[in-house]
Amino acid sequence: MDTHFLDLKAVQNLYGVLKASRRLCVFTGAGISVPSGIPDFRSADGLYNRKSGYSVPPEQIISRSFFDAHPEEFYAFYKANMLFLDAQPNAAHRYFAKLETPARAVSVVTQNIDGLHTAAGSTAVFELHGSVHRNFCMQCKKSYDAAFVANSKGVPRCTACGGIVKPDVVLYEEPLDENVVYGAVEAIRRADTLVVVGTSLVVYPAASYLRYFSGAHLILINRSQTALDREAEIAFNADVVEVVRALEALEAG
């Protein structure tokens, strides 16, 4: 991949920071999964700019009140626009997973629901907004995988009791899981290096958790500028895969 436009000095500095880090936290948003074929939310081709076929915007369709009132319409939209079960981890997911060593703890705090960090091999992943890969019956709590939901006709129903099977995804109007939030905040608070990737930092409360970081190195990698770029030690306005390819080239010598 062409990385000629990247600041080589900045890449070298980032390489040194990552190698020296002992408690690394990677905070990710939708941008890290775009190279895997999963659209983001707010770009021109993003989820929120897609025609839903309904009289309400996508943000309303993926709210808890809409789910409860119109489950058929919710699942039609959800299956068509939020399930990408053939997507695979890209070079960025894999790179951050490989940074885990006995001498370097790496935690991932993600706003994504695609499960690609775990699929790449990261072992300490805090999914703030849940995961499409976990689903449960709202009545008897029986668990189901994402394929069950994707292959169901209409509203997925529990094979044991007939209840509606709901994705373990945080919808609008729903609170975040307190245990996940606690783990995420602790990972950010304890990190000596925080790498923020693929997020515009406008989704709250998730973005607010960055204020707990008091470590030595704040790194930003996002295609567009963010409110924290000026506070970062190193900031790349680029595709994270391009940055990773440049880091891998340094590693290879």
C-alpha cells in the first residue's frame, strides 16, 4: 500500500513509542473496520446516510423504543445494514493484536460491534456497544450466535420458548454495561500509551472516557481531524492500515 504521503519521522516516533510501551490501550471506532468492508456511520457512504426505506432516520430505527414497537422493521434494517458476518480482521486489527507480548499488556476499548478485534487475537477487549455475535432470548435468556439471527425469517424467535432473540448490542436509549465501562476506564487510566484509531470522538459517553488517560503518550490516527489532534503527541490524518503498513515496513528493516 502506498504510504509515501505519511510523515516518516512521525512513523518512526510512533514505532518507538509502541515498542517502549508496557501498558498500551487502543481505543477504536468504526474507521478501523472500514478496510474490512464494514461501513462507518457518518461518512457520505455511512450507515446514517443510507436510505432506510422508512419514514424515520436510521438513528431512530436502531433505538430501543423502535425495536420494541416495530421489531419486524428493526430486524429488516439490522440484518441488511449491520451484520457483516463475512468481514475479516484487517492489517490494523492484526497489528494491535500482535503487539501483545509477555512484557507488554495491550487492551482494546472499542465502540465497534463487529467482533473483529477478538477475531484478530486481541485478548483484552472491552466492547462498549456490545457485539452482534452475542444474542439472547429476552424471555429465557438462551444464547444464540449471529448466524442464527442472520438466517432467521423476520423476527428471530427462541427455539426453546418462542421469545424474541435480541442482539447484545447497545441501542439508542439503552445504557452501557457498567462492568464493561469500568473495565474500559481502568484500561485507559492505567495505560502508559493510548492510541485512538478510527473515531471522530463525537459519540458520547464513549468519547468522554479518554479524559481518564494520564499516561505519557497520546496517539491519534483518523482520516479526518478530531478535537484531540492538537493534544496528541503524534497525529495521523490517514487510513490506519496505511500507518500500520509503514510500521510493519520499519519492523522488517
